[in-house]
Amino acid sequence: MEEDKRISDRVPLATIALITRKDGQSCHGAIVRDICAHGIGIYTNRVYKTGDRVLIELTLPTEREGVRRESIPAEVAWVEPLPGTDQYVVGMRFGPIHDEKSKLSEYIHYVERSLSHKSIDFV
């Protein structure tokens, strides 16, 4: 993996994301590894190239709503194959987002605070 240039630390998060390529031709599920207000890490068996543009549809667990769904544009920042498998770890930077970003940031900050207290009660 290339040098870590993250603006903020990522928070571990186990959930599913639906990834759609910019052309809209290809859509598939991926496992979320971690997230921050600026990007996301996923596990996938799909091949991506740095610079690929996608739309990420996240399903975030919450206590009150059951789940919250967020759609966020992103760009592939890096791709690393997992040795001995047909899987990849992919880092994606979030693109320009408005209201969704504040909701996502609020959720991420909540998870960060919960992790620092060693217990997670989903919002």
C-alpha cells in the first residue's frame, strides 16, 4: 500500500456497501472495513484502478432507525491485493457531498466516541 496520506483516522466498521461504477454498468456488494469523514476502506473481489469513480451506498446500523442508508460519491485512492486470494482491499476518497456528509460525519463521530468508551450503542 502507498504511503498513508489520510486526513483523519479511520474507524473500524463492519457493514455492507453497494458499489456502483460511475458508468452505472456494474453494481456489486462489498464489505466495509473502516471509514472516516473523508474516505472508506472495503474488501471486494472486483478489480478497481486508482482514479475509478464510484457511488457508495452504505447501510449503517443504528439503534433508533434500525439502519440508515447513505449514498456517497467516491474515487479509488489505492488498491492492494490480498495474498493468496482473489480479494482486494480498496481505499476510496469521498467526493464532494453536502447534506449526506454532515449525516455521515455525525455518525462517524458517534462511533469514534463510542469506541473510545469501549462500548457501542448505535444512534
